[in-house]
Amino acid sequence: MPKRPIAIFVLGPSALPVADKIKSSVGGLIHGPHGLAGCDRHFEKATHAIALAFRTGSAVVGVCASGILVRSIAAQLRDKQLEAPVISVAEDGSSVVPLLGGHHGANDLARKIALATGGHAAITTASDVVFSEAMDEPAQATLANPEDHKSAAAARLRGETITQDITINSKQGSARHLVYHPWTLAVGIGCERGTDPAEVKMLLENTLASHNIAAQSIWQYGSIDLKEDEPAITQFGNVQFFSAEQLKAQSPRLTAPSEIVEKEVGTPGVAEAAALALVGAEGKLIVPKTKSKRATIAIAEARRHEDFMEHAGKPRGHVSVVGIGPGSAGTVTPDVDFALWQATDWVGYSLYLDLVEHLRSNQTRHDFPLGDEEKRCRKAIALAQDGKRVALVCSGDAGIYAMAALVYELIDREPCRIAVEVHPGISAFQMASARAGAMIGHDFCCISLSDLLTPWDAIERRIKAAAEGDFVISFYNPRSLKRTDQIGKAFAMLKPHRNPDTPVVLASNLGRPEEKVRIIRFDEFKPEDVDMLTLVMVGSTQSKAFKRGDGQTYAYTPRGYAKKMGPA
């Protein structure tokens, strides 16, 4: 089952030594108030940050008073079967108290934390205390009738007899009879290209029903690697793919080998072979190949759950192209944060990887120098083709002058079966506008002045069109050591179309400690004031700048609401 991320909360420096021990033992990230060194993340208000972590599914460990955790999450409580573990730890590590999710990971996590801190895990769930086990959290199995657990546990505490049945067959439980389905089954799937996913799903459901097999006992699905991008198969999620050669090795164990199938895909069977490959040499086929119009499935049973770890299949590779924002931890979206956490490997320009290094747990870094864009993308794709889950890290937004377009260009030219997702981030032009006020309140565009990949005459046509169209314009890559005159040429082209007092925003190192944002007039602009790390945003003829009582200048572009509202 997927492992939850762990959020460790501290409120002050005195809690950090214990938090560090917890992190070293069970992993996770340390969250602390702004200004507290030694934390992976910072927050403005602890109760809000704790509530957000709990709501988004993280296990919450607070090195603080239990009351703070309770008040933070109280409004979020909905379903005990779904809620994340919450654990309170004394600042000296002496007491570790699972507050929520005792039977869903909190008790085990508390025991591990107590071992690390030298403290005591204060387990309060009755079945753990009396019987040293949780009847609703069995190892490597699913409780089929969780609605009866409470009654069964109470009956057992009264000394009454409770029966427990471990079976792959669907069976009715009761308040005195708990049924567990062990995770020992594998389903092999074969299908024609373009098969409707609903057909395969129905075939599986009908097969399980006709053989009285519980779906909760299915641990993995398998197929041939030619089907890595087949929706009818990937719909099941936990799928392992095998080469034709690996599946062919199962030939002696097949009940119905097919010469036709072998001629088409290189192995005499897919469904049976994949199921058998998953359960290992000691596993057995319990449902031979079963057909629908365009698909086949087979079911095999492993002798024990651990045998699944011995197969040589691979999951479908996955590339997440992520935008980490301009550079500060606070601008990394939760969606990007989760994609980084899920990944097995990170690929990117070293500076970008350094900016999110505090989020890395056990992911492997693959660093590249500036300028190796294609090599970065090819490395990410190659890792994914080996079954890895890869985060290709970009600054700002992954789809704006970044790697997303190049990834899609490469897989368009050289087709492969990996999955690709783009996770947007906060772009530099968005943050520059926000820092200045609201410069992109009306129509805007972005233009890169780098002519390394785009001919200068094409760039000039875009500048002219944007000038005549009266867009707010964000200039990326305005100047470098070798390119010193393009930004000056761009302003010369804009001059006939802009007033001298048009606001211009110069934003450098956004989101980083050395961030600098200035608002000047159009006629005050000097090319030498910008470099490669500066974004230049030129207002439209409607953009305005004004100074407030605090002495700070702000710029905005009205959209026309004043006309609707009438005179002030």
C-alpha cells in the first residue's frame, strides 16, 4: 500500500533535537515557524499548516502539546477509515501518543518514534493493549467486514470467542466472525490494441464472481510491456510489465499456449504467463485463461505475499515535468510537492535541484549543467523507460520556456510508452506582477529575447505585434554576456507605442534572498540595469503606477471595471 508522507511539526528550537531524531528514524519533513533554522519548511500559523497537512493526507507528528494538534484538526474530522495518523510527541521524546489512526499506521509509527527517542509509545487502542494486535489492521491482508470490527473487539475484550478466517474466497462475516482476504493473488491481462477498458473490467468482475474470489486479495496485475500505454490495462494502477522473453520463460506452466500469440508478440501466452511470473516459482494458476471478445485474463496465487517481491517485472515509467516556481519554498504548489515526493528520481539543472533539496528524502539526483536541456529530457525519458517515476525539475512553470514542450517533442519524434504529466508552477511573470501590484490585470504576453533557438527577425515581428496590440509584455532572457543589445532594440520598437511614464517592472532573483523588484518609468530604462536573471515587464498604455503612504510604488493595469462602477 502507498506510504504516506510524514509532516513533523515543531513550534520552537527546543523541539528540534527530537524532531531530527524522528526524521532520521521514519523520514518526513520538519515544519517550523518562519525564521527557525533547521526546518525543511516554514509556516505563518501552526494550526493552519497542521490542518492543511492532515487534510492532504500526510501523517502528522507534532513535537508539541496534544491540545494544539487536536484544536488544529478538529474541524477536519470526517471518516476514521480514511483519516491520516496524528501523533503527539513530548519535546523531550519521553511520551509518544497516537491521537488518531491507531489502526491505520499511527500505532506502528508511534512505536518506531519511541524507539528512536527512547520514550514510551502510549498506545490506547484496546485490542493492541490487551492482545498486542489490531484486529482491523492485519499484516498483508484486508478486513472484509470492517463494520463488525468494533463489536468483535468488544466481545473479545469481554472474553467471548471470536473466529477469524483468512481466505481468498468471498465470505460473509459477522460481529463474531471476522474475515480477512490475504494479498496473494495476481491477475494477468492480455488484450487487443484499443480495447474498451470497461470490457476488461467487466471480464475481471465476472471471473471473480464465477469463482467466488474476493477482489481484495488481488495484489498486482501483470501484462506484456507492449501494453504499457494501453488504457484497458493501466486502469488497474498497480501493474507490472514483462518483456516477451520473460513471459516466454513461463511457457512450461501455461495451460493453453498459442502459436498465433507467440507469432504476434513473441510469447505463447500473455495473461497466464504474466500472472505466473508475478507469483513466483512456487505460485500456482487458480483461474486459467478466460476470454471476452477482445481480452483475456488469468489469476494466479502466490504461496506467500513476499513472493511478489521476487519477480523481474517493472511498472509503467512515468515522467512528471514539474515547475517549482521562481525559487522560494513557499511558491512550490502542493501538486508539485506531491509529484516530487512520489518520484524515485529527480532530473534537472543543478541550481533547480538545489532549490528543492530540502524536500528530497531518498530520491536519486541526476544533475546537469545549464544548457543541457535535451540531455536532461532524454535522461528523464530513459529512466522512465526503465520503470522509474521521474520528476523533471524546471524553475517557474514547466510549460513556459521550460522542458515540457521538449519532452513532448521528443516522444512525438521517438514514440515510447511512458506516461507523461505536466505540473504547472508559478511563473516569473506572475510573481513579478504580484510583487509590483497587478500589472497583468488585463491582456498580456510573454516574449523571449534569446535568439539561440528563435531567429531574431521572428522575435522582432512578435515585439511589433505586441506593441501595436497594446499588450503588457514580459521579456524573458533580456540580456546575457554575449547578447547585450536585444533589450535596447526591443525598447526602441516599443517607444512609438508607449508613453514616457508607462510603468516598467525590473524583477531579479524572484523568490530568493537576493530578490530585487523595481518600478521605473519607460523613459528611465537603461539596458545595463538588467541581466539574465532579470524579468522585464513593460506596461500597456493603460498601465499606471502610484505611490502609497508607506512610500512604496505599485503598478497595475486596469481592466475597465471603473467604467462599470461609474464616478467615485
